[in-house]
Amino acid sequence: MEKQVRVGIGAYILRDGKILMGKRIGAHGKNTWSPPGGWLEFGEAWEECAKRETLEEAGIKIKNIRFGAVTNDIPRKEGKHVVTIHIVADHDSGEAKLAEPEKWEKWDWFSWNELPEPLFYPLIKLKEQDFNPFDFTV
């Protein structure tokens, strides 16, 4: 099987000084915490992917969608190579729910400086860049 680089989207949703984080139970990043997100589909805009994944996974609509950062993620133990586009957005409507309980254990809102552990690999790489989603407010 040919190895491929995939493009992932992470959506950092801001509301009341906090961001939405979920505990992952799917195979990719199992038992780590991350924002909603997923694989970019062929022909899909980054912003549309962030909207789609956030609605599919957590039942939340977002607005004011903007680019945050990119990380080149090669977690050795998973044998994957993912370029992750980190998107920042504001909460528009909806309350977080387990819309995909086979992929997520729970959702909650956290302060950026008090994120739960362990973090999903792309988020670890992002924090190494001193990224802060609240630097991207509109």
C-alpha cells in the first residue's frame, strides 16, 4: 500500500473565552483531546470542511471562520503523515452534543491555558509554535 500525506482540519471554536474540546475514542488519536475536525474532502474549501465537521461531530454551527496555522504532523507510532490546517471560528449556535458517539467520548469548553491532557498530536505541535486561537479574534 502506498503511503500518502493527508490533509486534516482542526476547528478551534471560541465562546466566552473558551474553546471546544472533545475526548477522542476513534482509532486516530484515541484517548486524546482535540477540537472537532476531520479529513478535507476533494474539492472542499477549508472553511466548508470546518463547518461540516463541527456540525457532524458536535452539532454546533460556526461563523467568522479564519485561518489560524498549519502543522506538519508525523506521529511515529501511528505511521501517518498529516498536514493539519488549524481553523479559528466563533460559536454561532447549538450546544455541544455527541453526534458521533463512535468517535467521541465527550465535549466540553476549556480555557486555552488549561487544556485537558493528553492532547492530540497536531495540537501538541501547534502549541509548540506558541499558537493561541484568541490572537485571531475578529
